[in-house]
Amino acid sequence: MTVPYRQTQGGGPMWQLSDALAVSGRKVAAAYSALPFPMMLGTSLPDALSSYGDSLPWRPLSACGELGDGQSFGQSVTLRGVEAQSLVR
């Protein structure tokens, strides 16, 4: 369902992605991205993320802003081009 929005050509605005997910019974409160992803060749994902401490590298894509109340109930992450051995220390 989200493939058209992850392609280089022919992407769409965030409201279209939100509407497409809402039809499936899901609600999108906020979307975030980090491009380019701050991970160097030969490092692990946990090391790359832990170097940021409390400030994470991604920025909001949606107009919703930051959700600071800790009420998030679900999360989806897609990583492409990362070798399996880089996902663990």
C-alpha cells in the first residue's frame, strides 16, 4: 500500500499517504524521516542511533509536530540497503 510513496518517481503528498492508511483502519498522527540516514559504512545501527542520545536524527514530515505525551501506540520503520550484520552490535 505504501510502495508508491516510497518510490523515487511519482511520490505523493503526505495527506494522500495518511488517507490511504486511514482506509485500512489506521490513523497517522505524525511521520518522520532522516535523509540521508546518519550511518557510516562499517558501523552498526545501535551505535549510529546511540550517538545521538536524546535528540534523534529524524525530523517531522507532517504538520502535526512533536508528540511529547508518550501516547504513541505503534511505530513502523523501513530500512533499505543496510546489511543484516549492521543491525546488531
